[in-house]
Amino acid sequence: MFESNVHLVCPAEGGQLFLVGTDRLGRDVLSRTIYGARISLTIGILGVLMSFVLGVVIGGLAGYRGGVFDMVVQRITEVLQSIPSIPLWMALATIIPLTWSPLLVYVGITVILGLLDWTGLARAVRSKLLSLREEDYVVAAQLLGANSRRIIRRHLIPGFMSHLIASATLTVPGMILGETALSFLGIGLRPPITSWGILLTEARSINIIALYPWLLFPVIPVILVILAFNFLGDGLRDAADPYK
């Protein structure tokens, strides 16, 4: 646009411009980061949907029915929550056969993250139902002949839906960090699939970081997405609060 002796970005004559550099194979880091967002975000959202359904169903039945089922659910929940998340994810991820296709590995990692993250939501649902099941409108529904599934779905869950929405939204960053950690450690997704965790495997060595610091660029969208989902969860919780 105008003549200048200072060039902030100066590609070679007839060459290509890479805004945040390339990796060791000459692939554009920015385009791979944008492409990898599809995998990292979908794993987080699909994993949360799975854990949300399991948490609501199991926690709802445990809180409303009580008895032996409630005791068994609580013991399973306590065992799962007592195990550190990262070692448990690593142990289950290593079970995935190396002969699986990238698509099957993607499904397997999503299932693992979803199956291990329902405990917190289940305990929250259970504690809330324990206090709501003695309310007058619940007793009236029981006297009218409504079954347990209808009472939970139509009368109890809508009363604390704001809490469920906030909990589910705030769980997405944990899923994304789980996939990123597994892929970073080399036991999660594998090429040719591209995710933020796989991109960060290029920066596992301090020598590489010192020579090629732009390989840490995928950390920026990870941080921004986690902050965005946290703000979204707070906003949805306030918007859906029935007492506000």
C-alpha cells in the first residue's frame, strides 16, 4: 500500500505466507489449528451430552427411588471420583487397539470421556431430588397416579434445569482438556486426525519450544474456548434461574 523499509512479514519472492509459521513438515500451523477445532469441540460437546444423560437418569433414579439402588450408585460414584482423572483416562485410553481406524479411536475417546464424567452431575441431581421429592406438588402427582418417570421428567427436573444447564456447559472445558491431555501424551487421537492436543505434541520438548515457539499457538484457542464456555455457563445459569 505504501513504500517502507520495515517489513513485519516478508515471505520469499513467489513464496507463501504463513501467519503463525509451519511445523517440522512444512504444514501451516494456523490452518491446522482451525481444522483441529472441529475435533476438539465435537469431542467436548458429544462427551457432555453422554454424561448429561447418564447423570440425569442415574442421579434422578437414585434420588427419587432411594434404597439399595441409591446406595449402589453412591458407592460407584465415590470410587470413580476418588481416582485421579488423568491416570484413569490414560489407563482406559491405552486399551484402545492400535489397529483401530482414526474414526473408531475418535469414538472411543469420546465414550471414555463421557462415561467417566457423569458422577458430579449425578450427585447434584440426586441431592436436589432428595429435597424436592417431599414437596406437596410431588405428593399430589403421586396420589393422582403419575409414575416415577413422569414425576421426574415433568415436575422435578424443570425445577432445577438452570443448575443442570450450567453444570453441563461448565463440563465442556473439562472434556476438551481431557482430549488435549490424552493426545498430548500420545495415547489419545492419532494422525491423520488433527486436534489441538495432537498439534501440541509438536511442542513437548523444551528445545523445540526454544527454537520454534510458534508451535505453542494451539494453546491460545484452548484457553479462549475454556473461558468462553465458562462465561456461557454462568450466563445460561442466570438466564434460566426460576427464582430470579
